[in-house]
Amino acid sequence: MTSLPRASLARVLEELGSTLLDVVCGDVERADGIGGVVIHDPLDEPELPDNALVLGVALHDLSDIARVVTRLGRRGAAALVVRAPLTADEALIDSAEASGVAVLSFARGASWTHLAGMLRTLTTDSSRHDMDGHTADRIESGDLFAVANAIAALLDAPVTIEDRNSRLLAFSSRQEDIDPSRVQTILGRQVPEHYTRILEERGVFQAIYRSDRPVFVASLPESGDTTQPPELPRAAIAVRAGDEILGAIWVVVAEPLSEDRSEALYEASKLVAMHMVWQRADADMERRQRAELLATALESGPGSPEAIRRLGLKDEPAVVLALTVVDAANEHRLPARTATERKRLTDAFAMHLAAVHPRATAALIGDIAYGILPLLPQNRHDAEERAARIATDFLARVGSRLRPVIGVGPYAEDSAALARSRTGAERASRVLRSGTAGQPVARLDDVHVEALLLELADLVPRGDLPSGVVARVIAYDEIHETNLAETLRSWLDAFGDVATAAASMFVHPNTFRYRLRRAAEVGRIDLNDPSARLSAMLQLHLMSLRSAPDGGADRPSRPLIRKLPDGPDRVS
């Protein structure tokens, strides 16, 4: 088995330097391989992997930066990234030299989220996943930047590689003095909307996708802003895998390419296509591997210790989270779109958890994305509360037509307790999906009663509901168009308080008393009998759950692994 090496800090600067990152001070050659990307939080310092690349969001004061650099040095970090402009003073230079932590500045106007995504692409630790020889011989996904640089050297022009949706995948060096649209593309990792709109109106994309040779794109019309340089012309070629369009290569040029340069770009597009196909295949393979390992870890069986090790986790306290979706109504009509969105949601979930703790992991297993979040809190309650806050923050940031919800499992003191935490997270997420909780995130303790009712509904055969008292009252309602069943439930839910029950139905208490007596007569129920009241209340609640989106659906606590290869009581 072979492992791919992690990217060094020097490699990161080679790919992103001058356009996004500049060295302020410190030795960038010290760290052989970046162990992970972590966001600095002064109120809750995250655990750092070896040779961490730390994003110093909101760090501006030089003395604060120097103190953080010193602390990071003691914890084995490789570099600290802060927002430009930044000029180092003597104290910061001394701190960087003494700690061995390089200080980098990040271009203004660029998104921290986009930077974190690019850095994680470049610094992915492939050693955490076993690979066969065929996979190990492939060029790792971060080397798409190296391909862009090679094409730029071949054509003597700056290059970007974009996907079918004009999202930036990689770019070459020499992008500093290009036009505003190219600068915005790199800072935002997306071609500006106004630029793509003009290209669509001109039919440029259609021309590129119809041709297998480079297409010359003339300069855009003048914007009227004399302070900005004019938009420069480009040459573009589609990147294809058979009949599928994967994206395009864009080269800033002053005039149409010569025949030799056009042929060179055509050949380069084949190489980029191979990289993009490999990236997609490797991403899918990595998802499958991680899902299998996570499933094994969450079973807490004989294979769990090895799965936990391969996931990069430790035998440590953690909380399991279960992310699922409420809006699955269109899944039968749009299965491919829904599956893709679930994958994207899971990838975003995994990235969010990794930003909180470097050893956190997540994977999609069936229709639930499970996450394991290591936590070292003061007590069990604090751990679950913090996990719930992290889940709430994620849902506040992510948007999805599928309406995601997250169940938070009980605190697991070690890996042997992960199965119990997973079961609890499943039970909580099932309640959330049913809609009975009225919130997107919940701990099992928050919805324990609702979870028990859902499980009770699983045990009662569908043909047995309704029966007895409730069946007679509902039958009467259907024939006479009354609402005696609702009256009975309102009274039971109000623990016999007629005033409260009547207010919930917006009727006068005397009217409510009459309807309740009628319900008792029709159903032949003694409302003073506690057992009769309990039976009727349970039936009415279970029928309500059966009509919910997830009522009586998936049974909880099913194995994750199929088979892996190798008030007053009386009426007043």
C-alpha cells in the first residue's frame, strides 16, 4: 500500500502565492507537509494537527499576532495566515524566528471560506486512506494547479481551469495584472455573473462546447469605468470526457492562437480532462471508503478500533451527529439531483466539523450523513450542548431545498460507546424529520418522549389504528361531519382543563362541555377511568404521528453495515 505525500508550505505558496498569499516573515521551508487547515478561535482554541496551517480570521493587531505566533509555535503549527496589508515589526519577526511559525498575508477582498477550500484541496492528507498501486500512480488532485502552471508556461499566458458552472478549479501564476473579471474570478473562485451573462448572450459558451479546438473570445465592451483596466480577450477550449463537457481552459491572450499554440492547448485539454475524471473518481472512492470505515466505527464491534485508526480518530470522548432531510417529496422524480445534493450537503457537513476539530469526520451512509465530533468538555451536558450549537451553526450557513435536520446523540466517553451515541442521534433525527419537534436540531434528551411515541407506533400494526373508543368517535365524525375526536384530544392534552381545551378550539366552554359529553357517549368511554384516558390519548397521538412525513418509516437502530467487502381528572 502506498501513500501520497502531503503538500508542503512552500508548495502552497508556489500555487497560491502572489495572487492570494504573500510571506510576511518566517521560514516557509521548515514544514515538510501541512497536516491540516484550522481556523483560529481565541475563545475556544481548537486542537491542532501537526504542521497546521492556521487561519487568523479577525487578527489585526501586531502584538496580538506575535503572541498567537508564539503560542502556535509551542503547539507545532507551520504557519499563520492573517489579512493583508501587514508589515512585520521587530517583535513579530523575532516571534516567527523563535517559534518556527511563518506569517502569511491574505489578499483583501478574497473569501476566507474559499481560501480554506483551496488550501484543503492542496493539503489533502492522502495517507489517511489506503490506496492500490494504480491509484497511487495518479497525480493528486491538488496538482491541477501544477497543470495550469505548465499550460501557462507552454503558451506564455495566464491560465484558469473552470468547471461547467464557471467555478474556478485551478489557476496559474502571473494573474496579478490581468483585467478585473479575472481578478474577481480568482478572489471569489467563481467567474463574475456579469461576465458569464455577457458570454451567454454572445453565444460564446455554445461556440466553445460545439468545437473541439480553441475559440477566440474578443474583448468585452467597455464598462465605462476609466479607473479599471479594459477586459482582455481570451482563448478557450472545452474539456471533454467522451461526449461529456467537464469544463473549460481559459487563456488570456491578445490575439487568436497560432496553429502550434492552438494544438498545444488542444493536447493540454486532454490532460486536464484526465485530471478532472480522476478527481471525480477519487472523490467518489474516498467517500465510499470513508463511509465503510465510519459505518464500522459506529457499530463499536471487533473491527471498530482499526476503522477508528484509519479514519484518523483516537479512542477519545465524542458525540455522534445524524444529518438527514425533511423534504424528500421529489426524490422519486429527481433521484440524481437529490443524490448529488445529499453528497454536497455531506461534504459541507464534513468540512464544517473538520473546522471545529481536525479529527472530526463525516460520511453519507444510506440516507443519513453521520458525523463523529471529538469533544473534551467539562461534563456530558456541555458536550451535547456544544455539539448542538455546532450543528445549528452549520444549518444556519448552508442552504438546501431538502431542508436538513441534525440529531445529536448522547456523549460517548470512548469509542466503545459510539454505537449508543449513533442510535441516539438516529432517534433524535427521526423525530426532527417527522416535524413533531418544530426545530432543525435536537439532542435525544430534548425529544425523548416523541422518539418513544414513534417507536411505539412502529410496534402497533397499521390495521389496529384506530380501534375501540377512538374508532367509534372517528366513524361518527365522518358520518355527521363533527369534530368530536378533536374535542376529545384537546381535553386529554389539557389534562381535563375545560377552559384551556375550549380556548385551543376557539369555542365557548359550555359548547366544549357539550361536545365532550357527546364524544363520551358516542365512544362509550368513562372519562374518569385513567386507563381509558391513556388508551385514547395514545391512539390519537400515534395516529397523528402516522400522518407525519416520517411516521412509521425507517426503524431506528438498524445495522449500518450490510456486508462490506473484505391537571383535574374529572369533567367539570
